[in-house]
Amino acid sequence: MRVLGIDPGLTRCGVGVVDVEPNRTARLVDVVVLRSPAELDTPRRLVRIAEGLEAIIEEHRPQAVALERVFARSDVSTIMGTAQISGVAMLIAARRALPVALHTPSEVKAAITGYGRADKKQVGAMVARILGLDEVPKPADAADALALAICHAWRTGGVAGAAVRDEADGSAADSALTPAQRAWLAAERSASVSGAARRLKR
């Protein structure tokens, strides 16, 4: 499965493309950080990032797009730029009929490192390890984009997602999963149980 991961940002937008095999191994296809200068007005900055995203999609033909879910922060200008780029990315993907998934930072951290509160250094180190890279992709936006892509592929691309379905019917062993995938599976089960409990209370 080929996934395009996007760490949205108006000044720096991390974009990573990975291929994930059925045996859960991941391979780096491309990674880049798209930039737009602050001296341009917002519409032209959006165009600059959009053109870069379209070029990458046209070149690599991903099967899915994974975006970081936007959360409100104290810095309004930062969150606005992030939300605007997210909207641009979703529009570009929708026009090409590409499925789009939103993943929270803690969700990505748990999938990649096995710990939902891992710092950027830990995430970057695990991304490099998973992809067999000699160095951590820099800047952090690049590593975050690759982490998003890997997380999505493991969860829904027949990799971790298939393991979860198999575990549900008792046909897969825990030993077939990486520590990070087992941590994600436990978190997913916990979330499902909590959701069911909330529904029962209604």
C-alpha cells in the first residue's frame, strides 16, 4: 500500500510517501518539506503549497492520504494556517477520489513508538528505524509526515489493520505484531470498550 502522509503547515508542510508490504515492512519512497514565504499573502501561500502537493501526488500516485488532525492551540495564526493547508490537502485528494484519514498526534506516536506521549526525537528515531534509514529525516515536519503515512498503512492498509481483524477471530498470534502494533491494538480495544460503555449509559 502506498500512502501519502501530510504534516500540514503554512510555513512548512511535511510530505512523506511510503510503501508498506503485507509483511509490515515499510519503504521510503519520497519525503520533502514544502515551504511558503511569509512575505506572500495567504492565498498565494496556499497556492504554493497546493502546487507542491499536486506535483507529489501526480508523481507517486498514492492510494491513500493521511493527515494530522488539527487541534485548537493558543497560537491562533498557527492553527489557522494548519487548518487552511489541511483543507487544501483534502480538496486535492477528494478531486482524485483518494481516501483521506485524519490521525491525532497521540495516535501516531502510539502506532510508531508504542507510547502515545513520545517526543519528536523518539518518533523520528523510530521512523528512521522502521524505514531502515541511516539518519532521522529532517526537519521534524518530514519525520512527522512519514510517521503519519506509516501509522495509516499499519492501521488500515492490510498490515496492522489485518492483524487486528485476525486477532478478533483468534487466528493471529501476538508474536506476529511489532511492539508498536501491539500497543496500538491494546489502545484500540480500550477505546472500543469505552465507547460501548458510554453508549450503554445513554
